[in-house]
Amino acid sequence: MITVLSGGTGTPKLLQGLKEIVNPKDLTIIVNTLENDYFSGVYVSADIDTVLYTMADMINEDVWYGVKDDTFITHERLEELGCGELLRIGDIDRATKIQKTQLMEEYGLLKACEIQAKNMGIESRIIPMSQDQTDIKIITDIGELEFHDFLIKYQSMPEVLDIEFSKVKPCEGIIDSIRNSEAVIIGPSNPITSILPILSLDGVWDALKDTYVVAVSPIVGSGAVSGPANKFMKALDIEVSSVGVASLYQDFLDNIIIDNEDENLKSKLNQIVNKVTITNTIMSNLGVKKNLAQIIIDSISLKKRGDY
Ligand code: GDP
């Protein structure tokens, strides 16, 4: 069993490679829920839905959000009616979200995800990091912003000064999943808004210390491959580089995978992490995704054989 910690863009790309290489039944994916909220009356758990659609081969890879080839009839009609939405929710995607809202209100988010994963023919376990609602505030140079306002309305433009999120309870199954896995993969997701919320859950940090942990750096060179990770890292005084990523995870990290472009950081990284692996981490096609997944699986197998 392998556990993957995921946000909603970088790690899903890696999952596309992983699911070709390992039996999906052997994967448990713990997904960030920091940004979950209600929009137009439906519960939006963007990262969970991205992981569901990715594992079901339905994801819209142009934006890593929603269903490919979806239509936007409801979204456009809502705009005509004067109740435009901050998020562009497609029609098929909206159906998923309506069902999830109903299931969640009846059974909780974990069960809702289990039912939807089963409906989509997904064999991996997909666990929300928490079933509680998180409160997140982005403190910026133009004031305190809600996460989605920062991301969509302000296009991640403001300077970020600080980030605050409320403490929530880990979803049941998370700690057991980490402890019973032969390895945990921290995908190349935003270290601050996707991974740190999972790491901050009671028991996760300690469980990771007792497990073999491989992380793929989402920072290549001096910036994020996409999205505002650099702004968030800077705000928390973390160096914007794979060294900064490694230092955030160093308490439990066994192997960091960095991009060819960052080869010059190897000796610096070796002072923080036991093993540094260098390869192409820009997942622009399935070949790169599978290759990266294979390198991770090989490192886990070596660890098992004691050749590490
Ligand atoms: P979010 O939930 O949409 O913010 O997405 P994630 O947190 O999962 O992913 C965002 C991070 O993925 C960003 O920091 C990017 O730098 C990283 N990322 C996206 N694509 C790639 C890629 O192909 N390779 C690597 N190494 N990182 C990537």
C-alpha cells in the first residue's frame, strides 16, 4: 500500500502516471480540503473532485479543474439571471457537486467521496484530509482575502503577507493509512496551501517520521511550475526553491525528487535529506508522468530490499 498526499494540480498529474504503474487498489490518496466551501448552493471540494476526475480519466487537463468537454449552460444562465458565479462550474461537474452535497449532508464527506469514487469505477481509496470545515484567510497588501477571492477575483496578484487556517480534525483512516503504507509520496503540490494543511493534522507529522517519505518538488528553479506557491512560501519565510521545500519536510523526508534544472542544488539538499533524485519533473505528457512514477516506485522497492 502506498499513500499519496495531494492537492489539485501537480499531484494529480503524477497520479496519472502512478495509476499506470501500480495497481490502483494499492493507492490511498489523502486530499487537501482547505479550500472547500459552498458556491451557488453546492459544496465545492475542488481538489477532491480533481482527484476523482483524474482517477476516472475525466479531468479537464487544460485547467486541472472540472470535467473535460463539459458544457456551461447553467453557469451562463445564472450569469444572465444576475447571479454570476465566482467559480466556472460546468454542467456535468455541477451534477457531481450536487450529488456530493446531498451525500455529504446525509453521510459526511468521507462516505460521499467513497460512494462517488465507486460510481466512477475508481479502485483507489480517496480520503478527504478532514470532514470539518476549514477557515482560511490570506493576509495581503490590499487586506484580508478569502482564498477563492485571492485566487480568482484577484488572480493571485496581491502581495501575500501571511496565511492563517483553522485547526481541524483528521478524517478517520488517515493516520492508519500512513502508518500501514510502505511509503508516503508527497506529490508536487503547493507546499503551503495543499500539503501543510495535511501535515498540520494531529498525528500526521509523527506518523510520517515512522514511514519512508518521498517528495517531488513543485518548485523548479526559482519558481512554481504553476500557481502562487512562491508567494505563499515567501510569506512564511521559506526559501522559494526545492531546498525550501525540503527544509519544510526535513523532519520526515527520506528522498526528494528535483528537476534536472536544479542539479546545482544537490549538495545543499544532501545536507537536509538522505537521498536526492534528479530527473525531469515537468509533467507535460504521459511519458514523463509514468517515468517519474516509476522512479518513485523504484526508490520504494530499493528501500524495501534494504539497498537504499
Ligand atoms: P492546487 O490545489 O490547484 O493549488 O494544486 P496543487 O497544490 O496540487 O499544485 C500546485 C503546484 O503544482 C504548484 O506549486 C506547481 O508548481 C506544481 N506543479 C504543477 N505542475 C507541475 C509539474 O509538472 N511538475 C512539478 N514538479 N510541479 C508541478
